[in-house]
Amino acid sequence: MNDNASGAYLSARVDEPYPVVTVTEKNCRYASIISDGYAGEGSESTAIAQYGVHRLYLKDLANSYEAYGAIIQVEMIHWRLLGDLVLQLGNAPLLRSCLSGRYWSGSFPMYRNTFAQIIQSDIEGEKAAIAHYQRMIRQIGDTQIQNLFKRIILDEERHIEILTGLKAAAK
């Protein structure tokens, strides 16, 4: 298999700032909702772990390997933003979803080991992340938080573009 994807795929973060969220009062309900995106099953914690493991299988595919490294860095930004928000809203940023009551688990990532399976599972993961952020936008009535989630969705959409490009380049 070749790996002819362009180095342009390494721009895994949309060139637009993340909106600042000013929390004026604690809201444990919002913090609980956000905790699921922080450390629940389909969370940023899971994305970081899944991309990290998948990247290990891509060492011989330089562009894919680098693209996955860039995506991980962006997912870590999202993880930090959500954790900080959970803390500001009044909850501890534990690796736990307050919605499910479950602590983050290494069983959450989809473990794949072939290029086609890796790319497909990661595209599905990004689509699920976008749907999750859209649900949180509907559940949280704070415009600043909603705007942050909308901005994060732009990165997740960019990740789908990158993964789709890598998939196409491998054919």
C-alpha cells in the first residue's frame, strides 16, 4: 500500500480560534453533560487513546503516521478545553462520565489493526463525536459553551476530511 497523502493533511486544526467561555456561576448539570464528552465512552479521552493505538500500526506510512499525530494533538486540545470547562462549572475533571457513572476504560476505544479498518473506525468515531457535540449543544443553553462546541465540531469535520483523504490516497 502506498501513502501518497499530501502533507497538507497535517493541518488537523481549523485556523480559527476557540471561543472563550466565561463561567459566571457553577452549573453541575452542565458539567455532568460535558463530562461525558470529556471521559465517557465516545469522549475525547477515547479518541486520544484510539488514535494513539492506531498510529502505532501506521509507522510505515509516513503521511498517515504524521496526520494521526496531528489529529491526536488537536484532540488533546479539545480534551483540555472540556476538562477546564467541567472544572469551572463546579465538577472535578475526573476520567469519568457523570451521565453513565462509569470511569473511563481501555475497553472504550475500537482497536483495529489494518489500514482499512483503522481509517473506517476513526471516520465513524469522528461522525459520532460530531453527533455527540450536537446533542450537547441542544442540552446546554449557554451560548458561549454552544459556540465552543460548534468550533470543536469544525475540527472534527476536518479530521473526517483528513481520514477520507488518506483512505482515497491508499487506493
